[in-house]
Amino acid sequence: MFILERMVFQGTEKCPQYQWKQYIIGGDKALLEKIRSTQRRPKEWRIVEQPYGALPLKKSA
């Protein structure tokens, strides 16, 4: 499994903070690379590999 993440600003001018925000989780790295390359600022995006069992599971109602 792969995760497409973007570096986002969270903070103030006096205390700037950045963190990676997850946007897409998928199994096809080539597709995620294609999506990343079409973004306005591709250097703000990254693709990380995540072991399948390590992903958090959503609780169903």
C-alpha cells in the first residue's frame, strides 16, 4: 500500500509548523506518481510505502 501525502502549513508567522497530510491510499504507486506530477507544486508531495497491516481500520456503524 502506498500513501500520497502533501506538506501543509499549520501554525502562525511566529511559530511556523508543517506536517504531512494524507490524501490518497492506494496499491498502485505508478498511478500515485502520475497524480503527484500533475499537482501545482509536485515538490510539496510525497509517496510513502505503508505495510498493509499497519493501516488504521475504520469502524463500521
